[in-house]
Amino acid sequence: MKTAGDDRPSAPCATQERKAPRAPGIRFSDLVRMDASRMPDPCLLIDKSEWQGDEEIPASRYIGREIHELEKEKIWKKVWQMACREEEIPEVGDAIVYDITDISILVVRADKTEIKAFYNACLHQGRALRDGPSHNTELRCAFHGFCWTLHGRFAHMPSAWDFPQIDKRTFHLREVKVGRWGGFVFINMDPDCESLESYLGDMPLHWARFPLEERYIAAHVAKVIDANWKTTQEAFMEGFHNVATHVQFSVPFGGLLDSTQYDPMGNYSRAIGLGSIETALALQDPTMEERLDTLPEIGAPGMVENLRKAAPRDMSELFAGMVRYRRERLREIIGSKVDELSDIELSGGGYFTLFPNFHPWWSYDEIVYRFRPYKDEPEMCLMETYLLRPFKGERPKPAPTRWLGLEDSHLQATELGETARIFYQDEFNIGAVQKGLHDLGDLGRGATHGVYQAGKIRHFHKLWERWTSK
């Protein structure tokens, strides 16, 4: 049996015939059945309260070079990962660089229908072929002028007479596999990997009514965080932290967040809840007025006062009105398609994680996260937030990336709106958690997670163990 400090990869154990505990009260799948506004998506009726275990997560898993190198070989070089959006390379010759640890991948629009990806290294002396987003009709090295086509075939070089050892018929760029789903481009460096379609499983079914390819990048923020990529993404993989970190949510909603449903599903997992009906039910609470008096003004301006005016008598109507408002706003963009959506679908509240680091929010919530190591540093990462919005007519150009360093904060990312305040609250804790994991490791302890509300985290680590033990 593993101890908290022992992080040698182990094969995943079989799921025990034991149910995870659930918070008291109505379940999300029951709320879906109660929403009589429209026929809900059958995916919403899935309820997998599988027992994920109660063991500590070893602190050593988040710390140091050894685990970082293990992940480089067993995960980043083997697993499908999101590299970019198709809209970021719309024209033939457009390219974007995707860096993961010390590996650089060049993703290129090779022709109107095909996207290619190559190791971003000139075969002459290794100089990166592109340094960032760019456009050209060929892949030419800026150092000595060696050149390849957009399909990676060798084209020409200066002073060819001086390189008799080069066979022009085989001197081609090394390609990596490309898959596409929902307007995203995924890459995989393992030539023997399964297809992206197989890896995704039935995850695309959840977006059948909310096609992600029909969105555009309204914002893209990349923030350097002084913590391991797993430490950082796990701060967003459970709702339990709302109780203390985001009290603007936890106080007015009371125990509502406890009823969020967590489902492990193959290579992905989801957390889903906070539908309009659930919110309305939860807010019929006689202690609402008292709890509002303790709510600090750290959410949207005027939120506290608006809640106080509405609570508790008119809260059901308030949230029903919010759903009506959202339906009509979406109608302006997607037309009559909005009439196919139930109230509970319109209220959003679903958050998915595709192993290892891709996190799209469900329904017409706009947020998509990606977390990856920053450069080749084990205890630094890049947290990226995309806002993907539906559009009408011609696709808007994607917003440029805003880069935030260690000394910057999400408050500077004004394009995120009030969400920037929430991320600011999150980043306040993450570096301190990373520091504390070192102390836990010294004490021979690991991270002690709940057995249900941390279901996405526990599912992630089962997949982590499976991949790192291969």
C-alpha cells in the first residue's frame, strides 16, 4: 500500500462496490426531471456517484524535477492535449506555437481543409522554425534558410553542394498527430496513440446542443502562477472552496454548492449543478436576510444590495427572470435554436475536465481553461482562460492574448469582466498551497480531499496513475 510520501506509479485499482456519500437534499438529476420548461438533454440525467477512494494524494506528486520529468515522458509525450483554436490559424500559412515543458510544437494551416503539426525545430541545427503566431507560405528557418513546405516536405536550402549527406527525399519535418473537435486543435506526440475520437469517448454528446465550433475567442488571458500545474487546476476542479474563497457565492446560496453533482466518465469528468430551478429552491431560506448581512461586497458591484432587496420573497422570480433574459439574449444570436433548450440548460453550471489539462464549461457558459507547466519549471505553470462566445453573421477575429506575469494579477485582465475578481480570489491561495505541500511532504502527509466533492480531482489522479504507470 502506498504511503503519503511514496509516489511511485501504481496500477489503478478496481472501483469498489461502495457509493460515495452525498450531501443531504435533492439531487441534480431529480431537478432536471422537475424542469418542465423543455425536454432536457438526456446527458443531464446521468448520475455517477462512484466511490473514488479516501486516500491522501501524495504531496510529492506536486513537487520537484523527478515527477516533472516523469510527466514529460508519460503524459505530455503520450496524451491528447489542446494546442489552439482553429480560428487562430484561419488562413493557409498561418501557424501557432504550442510549448509544453521543453518541447515546442508548430501547428500550421497547411491548406484550406488540413491542419498539420510538427516539432518546431529546424533539422539543420535545431533553431525554432517559428517563434510565435505568424504567417508565411513556407516553413523557413531564420538562421540559415533551410526550408520546408507547409506539409513538412523538404523544399530547398542554401549551398546544397555542401551537404551531400542530406537525402532530400527523406529530409522532412517530424510530424505529430492532429485531431479536431469543437473548433479546437489537439495534438499528440505518440505515433501509436488512439484517435482523438476514441479518446474523447462520448464527451462530445454533452455539447450537441451547444456547439463549441460556433464560438469565437472573445478573450484569452494567460497568467503565470507560482505553483505546479496540478495544484493550480485542482483549485478550479471542486466547488468546496467557494465556502471560504468565494463567499459572495457561498453565503447567499447556503448549502446549495454541496449539491453539485460530480461524475467520473472515462477520460473526462464533470461537475454539474446550479440550475435555475435548484437555485430558486435553495433560496427559499428564512435565514437568507441574516446571512446577507455578513456578505462582503467583493462580487459584482451592487450584487449584495440587489440580493438583499430580492431575498427571500422574490428570489424565485428573480432567477426565473434571469433565465428569460438569457433566453432572449441568446435568441438574438442563435435564433430559434434557443427554444430547444430547457431552463436548466440555459442556466449553465457544468464544468468538464478532459485529462490531463483541458477544462471547458458546459452549455453557453463562456469559460474554457487550460493549465500547463510554465517553460520547463516543475513548480510554475501557465493558467489560460478563454472566453468563447456565440456569434451571428461573420466570425469575429479572435481577441489577442493578454499575458500576465508573476507580479501581475487577474484584476488587470479587464476583458474578463467581473470574472477577473473571482480569479483574483483564487490566485491568492494557490501559491500558498504549493508552499504548504512541501511542508505536508516533510510531515509524511499528503493532501486530504473529500470523497465526493473532490470527485473530479480523485478521478484525475486515477488517470494520472494509469498513464504514469504505463
